[in-house]
Amino acid sequence: MKKSLSLILALLMMLSAFTACSNAPSEENADAVSDSTAAEETVPVETEPELSDDIEPMDFEQYSFTILTSSTTTQHTITAINEQNGDVLNEAMYNRTQQIAEKYNIIFNDDYVPGNSDAALNAFTNSQQAGDQEYDLAMLLERRAFALTNQGYFTDIGSLKYVNLEKPYWFKDVNDTINFTDKTYLSYGAANLGMYDMTHVLCFNQKMIADLQLESPYNLVLEGTWTIDKMKTMGETAMLDVDGDGAWGENDTYGLVGATNALPMNFLAAARQRTIENHGDGNIENMLATNPKIEEIFTYVSDMCWQTGFWYTKTTDSNNYWRTESHFQEDRALFADHTFYSTISLRDMVSDFGIVPFPKYTEDQQEYGVMVEAGSRTMTVPANIANPDLSGAVLETLHFLSHRDVMPAYYEVTLKQKVSRDSLSAQMFDIIRDSICYDLGMTMFCEAVKDGIFRDQFQNNLRKYASAVKSKSKVIEAAIAAAKGE
């Protein structure tokens, strides 16, 4: 994942440099080249070839192309953008649609949006069971699609003629993790903005940092000393019983706000601990009972958050980044858990805020770790498709153009320029992107692991990790076996 994602901006910068830095003399200066210089042996300079999808234009005679997806308020899911609204990201996605349509002489229907993710899944399965060919591609809720991988609903993406899963615009590490066999039924690439949208970040209130005379989290991150101990100390400094009534309520100031179904998992990912590991060759390991560090970290986080005044707690419904925005925006919480997508809601915040990865568990940890939340849409190719070659060509070009044109608009403009308040915050986005620690237990198996174990234990302030793991072990092992087709 890290290697694939880090190429997104680097390649673009390299390519522009190659075109701008030619050393060849111009025509008017050619005569000025001395004989001795001309006589010197020219050493060829090898440059990396310009990235391409390596597909020539084709004529599919105005074929009507349909992508199935679903509507949501937590991420970008619509892929075929047929109208312009002046937004930079919309413009990039609109141009992508037009370029693909012209390259293959097809017409993109508006993405078919029947409603929520369950409605999309029902439309997909009903279509496949009926043998219909109405969808050429489908973006489905990742864990729902994952449960269907051995039931004959999907085409192996790697078998399609024009698809090259080794290209940098495909997220190879993630794809290798979520596919348990040698078939690629589920995929992520640069066109899957939802995976970025569901990536978690830790926001901090810069005004409170200054007022409390605390160290800059930016500096700590860059020094490699940003740890959970540092965050704990800073959060405790921010705690204040504002109304002086001796009780902690909505009007007081806290160290942290965040959702019960995300906070503990963020810290596990930050420690680069995975609950379920795909070691390859069908070796899928449940780490919950065998890795004692998972329980150690979870206990630390629970103790930290449940101390009086550190974490704003009320109910599961109200204690998430949508409903606790007011605490953070009104300088009543030092830290706040957000996703890339939800940080957009902070644009109108009066006080400046910063964005950093969740802290390391210990300072000697080499890398930061970042959680991808469950709920993103994965790209699939239906088993019943009218034209496999066209679906493969469109899919490949879709990811290539997303890599080249859409991701810079999403990342550089939507995130860095519109959300970020300073250059260091923009730099943090690069670190966060490169630190993603994709965990099957937080995504494909989230109902049994993330929600079934950690959310229940955390929101109820329990310390019964071992018994909770034991009670869910059969469910998890059965889910792993089903995903492997056993």
C-alpha cells in the first residue's frame, strides 16, 4: 500500500520535470556548439517512461456504459460525472468521463444509484441471478462484496484483457490483502476515492495548543517522537470543568472527542497492529488471541479515555465526529478523530486546526500507522457483462486517469488547499497517506471484530477482552473459511 500510494504525487512531479528540463540546444543555438563539444561522446540519459494505460483508442459504437454504485454522505462514490459545477474536483472527474467516452466511443450513463449500499447490493445480486447484463462495473460496499467472492457473482479482474494490476495506479498491497485466492474479485485503485475518504486523521486545535503552551504535534511527528504518552499528557492538560459544577458535561472542555466504534481501532492501527493478517498463499491468521500487544494497547486506550474529563462521552449516537464537531470547533476539545472526508466540515472553524496521524504506541516504532475505516466502496466486475474487453479497458483507463488527473485535484486541492490551514498540515497529509495500515478486522470483518469486540468493550467501559475474543472466535474463523471458499 505504502509503495503504491506514495507514487501518486511523486510520479506526477517527475513527469513534469522530465518535459521541462531538456538539455538539447535550440535551433538558433545549434551553430554555437563547439567542434570539441560535438566531438565528445554523448552519454544517453535513461529516463523513466511516461506512465500510460498502454491501451490504444477503440470504437465501441456508442455503447451505453453503466456503473452501479450507491449514494452516501461519508465519501465520494459517483464515478461517471456528466455535469460540471465549477468545482476543481468535479471538473477533473468530468474531464475523465469525457476522455474515456471519446477514447472508446461510448456513452456513460449516470451512475445507477438505487439508494444505500444494501439497495445497490440487492440490485447487483438480482441482476446477476437473472443473467442480466445491465451493469458493466459495480462499486459495492466492501464487506458486502467480500462475502460474495466465492458465489460466482464476479469476474476475475486480473483475467481481463486490458487490465494490468501491477501498474502503480492500482493499490496492489490492499488488493493482495482483500483477495484470499489467486483471483482478484475485489479491487482498489486511484478511482476509489472512498478509500481515502474513510482514512482517519487526528485533528488538533491550534489555538488551544498555543494557549496551553504545549508542544506542536507537527514538530513531534516530524521528529518521530509523537507517541500516545505525549498525546495523553497534552489531553490531560486541556481538561477543564468550565462551569465548575464538579460534573463533566456537554459544556466542559475535554482532551479528546471521537466515536466509540473508531477510537480504539485508530490507536491499534497507529501501533501498526493488525487483528487479522493475510500472509499469502491462503494463510489467513486471526491475531486477536495470539498477539498480546493488541490487548495491551486496547487496555491503555480504554484507561486513558475513560478517566474523568479526558474523552467526551455521552451515547454511541452522539459521540462521533459528526455530532461532536461543536466541541472541537468551539475550542472545547484539544483533539478530534476525523476522516479525510469529514475534515471538510471543519472549513468554517474559527480557530486554526492542524492534522496529524494518530500517535505511535512507543517512540522506537519505525513508522506511523493510519486506519482505513470500514464502509468504502470496492470496484468489481460483474460475472455477467456484455463486453469483457470494454469493461477491462474502461476500468484500466479509469484508474490511470484518476491517478494522473483526479487524485491531484482531490488531494492537492480538496484536501491540502481547502482543508489545510498551513504548509505543515499539508505535509502531514503526505505522511498520513504513506502510513496506511489496512486491517481486515476493521474493514471486511468489522462487524465481528471492530464492532463486535472493540466497540462493545470500549463504549461500555469493559475490561473483558479475552472473553470477548473467545466468544467471537468461531464467528471470525467461519468468516475467514467462507472467504477462502472452504
